[in-house]
Amino acid sequence: MVLRENKAHTATANRIAQVFGATYNPGEGFDIQLDGVVIEVETTATVEAGIARLADAPGRVYVALTNKDGVREALKLAAGTRVGVMDPQGAIVKESTNGHA
């Protein structure tokens, strides 16, 4: 299933990739991958699915929201999981626990 990219998603993914010195992957797979870290950029409408996708990914995993309003919802959904949460600037709001090495 291919979802149409939205401008907020693309802008947020590129901004966070730049913060981490990584590259945004707009195709299949995770949005941003670097050594031991996976980041999925999501909107408030897609955050639940993004957290589910990250559940079995290796290393530290984060869901990053395209807007500040979505961070609160992401924190609720990620509570009790190993998935960390980032704000739209790439700041870590909830640390990821390294589940799968």
C-alpha cells in the first residue's frame, strides 16, 4: 500500500534526517535509518500504525510527529512500549528502549 506523501511529512522527515546526519527514505521501508536507530515520521492520523510498524524493528526506534499537537497522542499510544517519541524538530520526548539488537 503506497500512501501519498504530504508536505508536512516530507518537511519533517528531511529536517530530522538533517539533524541526525542521515538521509530520508521516501520509498518503502522506514523513513530514517542510521546505525542502531530507526525513525518513522507520522501525522496524528497515522501515528498508531507507525508505532505498530516499529514494534519489531531492530535497535532503538522512534516515532516523530509532524506537529506538536500529535506528540501528546503519540506519548499515550507509545506508553508501555519500547517505541520512543520525537517532536517535529527531532528532539526526543520519550526515550526508546533498545528491544532487539
